Amino acid sequence: MLCWLAVAPGAAWAVLRLAGLDRGPLVQALAFTPYVAAWSPIPLVLALALRRRWPALVAAVAAVALVAVVAPRGLASSPPRAAGPTVRLLTANLLAGGAAPDTLVDLVRRHRVDVLVVQEFTPRAQADLDRLGLDRLLPYRQLNPLDGTPGSGLYARFPIGDVGVRRHRGAWGFTQAYGTVAVPGGPPVRVESAHPAAPYAPDQVGFWRADLAAQPPATPDGELRILAGDFNATLDHSPLRALLRTGYVDAADATGRGLVGTWGPYDGDPIPPVTIDHVLVDRRIAARTVEVLTLPGTDHRPVLATLQLPAP
């Protein structure tokens, strides 16, 4: 009985993850699947030590299943052939405008960022960033600064056209600034600052699923698209995997950085880090590198992706 009690949680978790049963409070729980995968061999070792054949078999299947869905995020995959210009994109959630503006501008300057997308973007944050010189580093923009958490922004070194703002219907009313960036020597790229609702309580899960379903799908036979921002979802959540199946690639996953946490303990909360900030790129775009950086004043860590576009 003790052996089965040790094996059952991992087996149940594997079933929930593989079946995509992220409903209600399970949505939050499944974000921690990488930790469960790391723990999953322990019940197997226990069952083998006790020479319990069936518990060992169940534990082995569960461990293999969980490790198989999680481990590839730490391994780089072969990128597509891309001979166009390189674009350095940075995404940052500013925590209701509370992130340190001087550090953010320094990150843009030091890493020679070409495109910046921000979430939880406020009028005060916009003023502070421009005062510190962001308007000179990234002069083109499509901004929707709002008090609190709904605001969104898109900055670029290159001209932006066909701009707009997507408004979600969720309880927080998050918005997503977007526009088409004209990269010199490359094809135009549609860039959007993603920010679907957070599933922080069971009654918010419906909004979370609706906002993720409303994200623009990839257009692998049409224009290039990049979705970057705070998705409030990990690769263990089925709505995000469904979005990827339209033709996106997660840049961190593609470069072997998919297990690096981007949200959790960075403002003092005792939460193990999880990866909910992503840069999703059209599968024709080659993700070369991804770095997870530090930004004081927010519970998120910025994500910097170096991307190579296909030739025009």
C-alpha cells in the first residue's frame, strides 16, 4: 500500500498532463510539471527497492512520460535555414509600471535591442522611459499605456505600420499592442505584445482559456508573426500548445532555454520559478539565442531573443 501511495501522484499527474486536463485549480498546478518530472524517478526507485513489480511498472511509465515532455526544453533543436537580417527582441512585464525604468533602458542599450514589447505598461512608465532616452534608442512605437495592469506597448528601432491594440474581455481587460515592423533587408514582421488573462483563481480560468484562444494564430504560408510577452501559461498548458501548433516555435524551447524560470520569486513571493514569458516566432524564423535577464521592481524576468529572419 505504501508503495502505491508513493507511485499514484506521479501517475495521476502524467495522465493529467498528457490528456491536457488543465481545468479549474489544475491549471495552476500543471505549471509546476517540470518539478514533478524531476521528482518522478523517486517512486520508481522505491518500488524497485521493495521489488514491487506493478508499482514499479506504473512508476516507470509515469516517469518516462513526464521526462519525455519536459526534458527536450533543455536541448537545442536544429533551426530552420534563415539568411535574412538578425533582430534582437526583448519582452518585459513591468508589474503595473513598477519595474525599474533605468535598468530597462540600460538593457535595451547594452543588448542593442531592436524591438521591445512591454506588458502592464502605464503612463508613468512611458514618461520615465522616454526621460531616460528610450525614445531615442527605439523611436518607433505603438503604445497603449493605462493605469494598473492592462497597458501594453511595442517599441522598435525600425518603422512600424498597420498598428492597433487588441483588447481582451477578461476580468483584468488586458490589452495587446501590435504592429508590422519594417526590418531593413528583411521581410515585414507582425509583432504583438501578448498578455492573456492570468488563471489566478478557478473562476478566472474561462477568461484565461478565451484569451489564449484569441491570440492570433501563426500564418506559416503568409506574413511572418512574432508573439512575445507574458502568456500566463507554460508549455504544459494545452491552450498554449494549441497555439504553437498553428505554426509558432517557442524560442526558448528551440534554443535549449525552455526550463529557465521567468516568473515567481522575483518580488519576494515564495513561489518556485515557472516559465510563463515566451517569445513565439513563425517557424520560418531561426531562434539563435535566448537569455533570461533581471529587472528590479517586477515579479517577471525579461526575455531577450536573438532571431534571424528568412531572406525576403
